Amino acid sequence: MAIKTLCRTLIFSCLAVGISSISTAQQAATKTLGVVLEKPPEGHFVEVDGKFMIPYDHQIPGTDVSFKMIPVPAGVFTMGTAEGDGQEVRKSASIAVKPFWIGQHEVSWAEYLGYMEMDANFKLLQRNGIRKVENREDVDAVTAPSALYEPDITYEAGEDPDQPAASMTQFAAKQYTKWLSLLTGTIYRLPYEAEWEYACRAGTTTKFYFGDDDSKLEDHAWFADNSDEERHASGRLEPNPWGVFDMYGNVSEWVLDGYEPVSDAGKAKQESSVEESFRKPTTVYPRTLRGGSFVSEADLCDSVTRLGSDDEPWKEEDPNYPKSPWWYTGYEGLGVGMRIVRPWNTDVSPEQKQLYWDADLDLIREVAYSRIDSNGRGALGKVDEELDEDLAKLKK
């Protein structure tokens, strides 16, 4: 389907108050969050198989924190990826993208703190003989990140609840999406790199989703020129055409892919699906982030440029050995964050779930367990939709 046709299938305007209540009733009828059976009279929606994907808010169980998801239509686009200066671009023709939802905002501290609290909560449950993990390979076993070794380092760029969470490794980001998925009963994950770029572009083919004029970047991104070396509350600048905020700047966003330098990528490749364009990580470093951050120069904050994770400079303040599998401590790491997606297709195999959520290398898994076993920095626990109820009973 052509991009112009795709764009015409979407209605881009704010949801009216009336549509919210109608959508809630329709969602109850379908029993599927974010899906209604009748075409909404107004607002932003995507039609799929005679049903309609709509924006929705999802409250994290056991908290008063919620996040908003925005539907993204299926389509075909030409993906371009570039090195840091944005000059050398590899193009992959005709990547077919299936419909999905994407977070309207980057994952916030308010959202991520619930996962950080699992360090203490899992230990509390274990002391009471509840939810003990007998087999670390259990599909519902999740690692919780250790308490921050030096909170001032991570939080020096901002810790307000509505600012994007930052400094987590890709492993921690994946475990966060596993925790959230098992807790809510809904599949959430990091985007594939192709999905991220497709959602960022929002039907455009220019360097930025707003065109090619670099001077307009300050209206859309917090980056080195305007951030004052701080992370900023999400949603304060202009969104992309599909209503998604902060795709450029604020924090660079994790995707599932490993990092393949353009110079090693060869010529343009014909790729028929997002999964086929996926580059599975084979080493701990580097892995791919997109969009640039508050510490990035403008040439990292566009629709095509990629950033590869690094070891020593990103963990230079960590005195532990092995270094934390969950946190970065160096300056560049302060600008690392994430945004989540939810696939339309709920038929996800166990192998796919492992790819989405768990360590993809034995070394990463071993380091996490070593930290948990040797000094209790971090924890392991079982997560399902009754977790918050069990915790509430213990904390009475």
C-alpha cells in the first residue's frame, strides 16, 4: 500500500471526550484493549480486518500510573540507515510492516520506577516463601534491576516522573517489557529497528518527519543545542504526523537489533518483512539505539541515523566487576532510554517471546545471576497478573 494511501486511512485529530466513552464500551464488547468493532466517528484510528485499532491508555496494575499507545497502520516503506554524520545511508527496499501500537511517549520514570521497585519486592516475597523461582528458565521469571549504585549520576539530568527513564541497558529494557507484559497480560516489547523508523517517519520520506530543514529541529527535539544538559518532560514539543512525541532527542531509544555499521552492511538489500530485516545481536556491544538524545548533536537526531552502544565510556563510573547488566553510569548513558510497542498479532511463539524479553547471550544472563547471587544486587522473581495482589497482602 502506498504511503499516501496509508495516510488517508488515518484521521489525525485529538480524541473528543465523547469518543472515549464510546471506545471503552466497544472495547468491552471485543474484550481486546485498544480495539473496537465499529468505526469511530472521529479521532485517530486504523482499520484492520474489519476492526478498528484506536489509541488507548493502560494503567500499570498496583499503581496509579498509565501510559498511552497510538495505533500504527500496516504498510511498505524504504528504510534508510546512516552512520553518525548522517551522510552514508544504506537503503533497504520494500520492508513490509504489520500494524502495531507504539508508545505516544518514551517510557517515563513514573512507569519505570514500578519495575525498579521489584528489587525490594521480589526479595520481600522470597523472605515470605512466596513466588520462589525454582527454575531460572521459567517463562515468568524476571530479573529486577539493582538499586542505583550512585543515584546522583543517573538523576543529574532529571528524575521528574514525567521525564523519560534513562541509563538502562538493552537487557534491562527488555526485562522491563517482560515484567510489564506478564503483569498486564498484554504483549509489550521494544520495537524492531524497522518498526521504529517506520513509526518515526509517519509516512514521510525526508530526513526529518517535518522535512529537510535542520533549523526546525528545536521545535521537535531536546538535543545538545536546546536541552541545557537535562532530560525534559515528554510531550512538550511538536509530535510527528501520527501523534507520537519525542522521536528525536530527549533519550535515544533502544530497538531489538544489534548494531551493524553501514560500512559493513554491503549494498542495498531486498527485504520483505520486518523480521527479515532484523539483525539479531551476536555480541554484547554494540547494539542499536535510534533518535538521538539530549546530549546529541543535531546530526544524530533524525529519521535515519543510528547509534551503537559502547562499553567503557558508558559504564565508566561503575566500580563493580562484573559491571552492572542493568545500568549505565557514563555521561552518554544518561541519554539512553526506550519506547515500547505492542503488536497487532497476539499469536506470539515462545521463541519470539524469548527474543523480545530475555537475554540473548549466555554472558549477559550469567552476569545478571552473578550479581544477584554474589551480593544481592538485583533480584529474580515470578511475575503474572496476580503479582500486585500478592504484594498488597504482604504490605498490609
